[in-house]
Amino acid sequence: MAEQLVSLGLIIILIGSVVLLAGIFSQGKSKSTKVESDGIVFIGPFLIIGGATNKQFFYILLAVSVVLIISFLLLGRKI
């Protein structure tokens, strides 16, 4: 089971990298492009919220974070 989770994690990282690169290259050189970014980082069940450039995205990430923390606490099992 652990090997499958490692493989799944690597595949998700690879897909994320491809999507990120596609987004970077599809932007072009337009000066009118507005870029917004937000981020959340979990280290175990502990949450670190990165900088948010938009209040709406911040609140969405905050809600997702609360749901994930609650699921960490409820499931509480080791893989």
C-alpha cells in the first residue's frame, strides 16, 4: 500500500508540474495579464497558509484547510 501511495504522489507532482509549465508558457508576453496566487502548505496535520493575493481565494483556501485539518484529526491513522 505504501508503494502505491508513493507512486500516486509522484504522479500528482508530475501532473502539477506539467500544468504549471503549460500555464507559464501559455501566458505570453502581454503586459495586461494579472496574475494571482495563493497557497497552502501542510506539514503533517499542521497548517501554514502562504500569501494570498485575493480575499475570495483566501477564504476558499481557509475553508479547505479547515476541512483537511478536521479530516486529519478524525481519521488519525498511520499509513
